[in-house]
Amino acid sequence: MTSQEIYTKLEPIIKTYLPEDVSANEINRKSDLTRELNINSAHLVDIILDIEDIFNIEFKNEDMEQLRNVNDAILLIQKKTS
């Protein structure tokens, strides 16, 4: 699966959990999930659960520690699905 295919599936997941004060237009591959997109830790867990369901993968604790921005998520998904 290409990074663009992953991003296409990942973007709507992230949009679902954006706070009202953050525009979906702010999502890009370098967007920091918690700092720039203001996603709180509870919603970050929800995003991870949604990713696991959609991509049929499982994140371990050490994977979640590496998850800072959208690109990190793409790379982790690629690693888990290859």
C-alpha cells in the first residue's frame, strides 16, 4: 500500500477527532497530532483504535510512543501492513 493510499484512508479518521477550533485544511503529513492539530490523548487513542480496525493491524505501546505526526502514522502503518 502506498503512502498516498494510506493517507487517503487516514485523513478522514483524523478529521473526525479534530477539535472545533482546528480546520481540516490544517491536516498534512507533517502535522503534529497533539501540538498542531490539538488532538487530546483520549482522541489519540480513538484514532489508534480506528487505524487498527481499518488497516487490520495492532499497535504496541512502543509503536504509539513513535506516533507524533501524520507521517509517523503512515510509516507505522506501512511497516505493519508489509
